[in-house]
Amino acid sequence: MKRVLGKVALVTGAARGQGRAEAVKLAEEGADVIITDICAQPTATDYPSATIEDLAETARLVEKTGQRVVHSVADVRDLAALENLVRNGVSELGRLDIVVANAGIVSWGRFWEMEPQAWQDMIDINLTGVYNTLRAAAPVMIDAGNGGSIIATSSVAGIKSLPGQAHYSAAKHGVVGLAKSAAIELAPYRIRVNTVHPWGVNTPMGQMGADAQKVFTDNPSFGAAMGQYWFDPPISEPEDIANVVLFLASDESRTITGSQITPDHGATKI
């Protein structure tokens, strides 16, 4: 039996990496999907952005499973664009049961040295972008009366703050607070809300780029805060996170809400 058969899922940041793995995994388990990505460089980062071709490839992989897909370029900072995406997706696919607020960025620097715009972009994308995703989806799910599951991608940095990432840690901690409040407010409508907290993931965003390497070279004391105690495997693959998302999207997790799920190699325990 497919675990999300007949349901419809929205996945942001779906052009590649975790978002692609999550969209494909949900489709393999029976869901039609609505996918989006900015497909552009939203701010200064040390890794290349996803492209329109990447988003089209995710759509192709979903269709290969036999499920339907609606895809469109959208910036999670743009509430109207997300509302339009949800409206069009539900019009075509009939409903919305699962939301995966996955879109996000990472950048590096000590807080007093980073450009103020780097701080603002991080909060706007990684925190307000999650709010916008939930804001666009929740009224539709409430009106449908089918319940559902919302999963927001946080990070190890949403549980223990990381050096060189004050802005990222602040945003990801904020995602936890938002999700906890949303879990309380959406409980009467049988909509669960949880956060997922990965450690390193083998994606372009998850690799240690030039900016990160410089931060740790210039600040040797930072390394002590970056430990993990599970090294088999030493880094997660996107599919590892997608498996957790699938569990939270399915009825197997029907009693779990307001929780922080940590596929983190033990990093939050150190």
C-alpha cells in the first residue's frame, strides 16, 4: 500500500537536492505534487543556484512515477506568487494535504562582519519564506476539511546555534517557533505541523564552500561546535531526509505534531 496514496503535496525549493528527493519520494508513494523553486541566485552564496532546467527535471522525475505534477517558478518571499501557485495547483489536482516548506539558503560570516543585506536575505527567505508558504496553504487546507500534514525544513542550527551562521541559526530557530505555534492553531482542523532538522546533506547547498572554509580557517575555535557522533554514513543523502518527510506526511505519524525530528547524525546531542 502506498503511504500517501491519493493525496496532493506542495514542495518548495524542489528544483534539486532535498526538495527534489522529497517531491519524488512523495510521488513514488502515491501523491500528486505541486513544486516550485526560485531558479535564480536569490542572494550572495558560495554555491550555484538551481535552474529552470533543474525544476523541469524534477517535474519529469515525478511524472515518471505515474503521478501528476504542477510546477512553476516562484520566490518564497513573494506571498502572492505562492498563493497563485497553490490556487492553480489545487484547481488542477483537486486538493492539498501535505506541505513541505523546504526552500532555503545558507551563507557564512561572523555576525558583526556580514553585510546587513546578508542578514535580511536570510530572514526573508529561510523564515518569512516558510511563513509565506504556510500562509498560502493553510486556508486552503482548512476550507477543504481533510486535515493534513505540514513539514518545515529547519536544521541542526534550529536546535543548537552554529558559529559563522548567526543569521541562519536565528532563522532556523524562528522556523521552530513558527511551527510550534502553527501546530497549536491548526490542531482543531486536524492539520499536524512538524520540523525536520538535518545535519550535513550531500547537496550543492550542503557542501563546505569557499566562504565556509574561510570562516573555519580564520576561526579555529569554531570547529568544536560542529561535532557529530554518527559517521556511518558520514553525511546524509537527500533521500535520507525525504524518508523522514514521507513518514511525517503519512498517517504513520498521525500522533506527532509540534515536534522537532532530527536526522542529524547525533549532532544536536553534542
